[in-house]
Amino acid sequence: MQQVMRWTRAIVALALVAMATPAIVAQESGQLKVTVDYKGAGTVDATHEVFVWVFDTPNIGADSVPIANDAITTNGGTLTFSGLPKEVYLAVAYDEKGDYDGMSGPPPSGTPISIYGDQGVAKAVATGGADAVLSVTFDDSSRMP
């Protein structure tokens, strides 16, 4: 009898996991195409990249860890991110000096940066299928402290 109860519990647990898995996969299947236009001084190229970081929280700071990141080497370039939650938040930076790798920590002090939103407050961006697109324009008026 105890063995039957154990098997019943195991089957119920497996059924619950199986039912929850599609919901988890659905949350992490968002896509987003991001086009970035840098209007500040300097040329975007292979040495002076524009880095794009994707976060799952609006609280973006020096200690924040992105869930995705990439870089563009041409001004007006587009990046495609996938496997994202339903809403994300973005930050961008221009590697003005050509000596930042985009992942060794926050951008150096004085680096042109922007957090997508209004006046430094991160704005949620909805992800979705291939039609989820966002255009980000920034310049060198806002810099990393």
C-alpha cells in the first residue's frame, strides 16, 4: 500500500511539473529587435561599438547583471535578442575610447550612456514574436558617473 502511495505522489508531482513547464517556456520565449542610432560625437565602428544590455528589472545600476547583451559596429545597426521574458529594460553605451569590452563591469566613468525610458527612469519594453521592435536613439549628453 505504501508503495502505491509513493507512486501516486510521484506521478502527481511529475504531472504538476509537466503542466508548469509550458508556462515557464512561454515566459522566456520573447524576441526583440533593437535598432540603435548614436547621435553623439564619434563614429560607431569595430573599435568604437555601441553596447546594448537587456535587463529583467527596471532597477539598472552599476551592480545590475544583464540577461542578454550584444554590440553593434555600425550606426543604425540592429540586434535581435531571443529567449526573453515578456517585459525587459534596456541600457546602451557608446565605447568612445575604444577600450571597453562591454562585459568587464559597468561602462567606465564618462562613457556616453542611456537607459531606455524617460529622464533616466527605465521603461518596460514588451517582447513578443518577430514583430517586436524598438528603436533607441541617444547621444553623448548623458554620461556614466
